[in-house]
Amino acid sequence: MDKVIEHLSLDVPDYYSDAGMRELVLAITDYLSEKLMGIRSKEADAAKLLAELIRNQRLG
């Protein structure tokens, strides 16, 4: 998962400089986690894990 976090700065413009972009990524991961639960549980779990990693990421 560290590689995924590392690549967010490459794949998401202004990921570190714009808090709104981080919030958007969190909203997407939360949405995916909720919608995939019961359908594709492994993907839902991965989305939930990514959201938690982003929330707990130390910036600066």
C-alpha cells in the first residue's frame, strides 16, 4: 500500500498542495468501499484500507 500512497502524488494533480484533492480521493475511496461491499468484498476492503491510510498520512 505504500506504493499506492506514493503514486497518489503522481496520479492526482495537487494531491499534497490542495486539501480538497485529498478530500476528493477520500470521498471516492469511501464510496467504492460502500458500493462494493457484498459484491466484491476484497476490493471493498482495499478501498477501506486506502481511505484509512490517507486519513492517517502525515503531511509536512
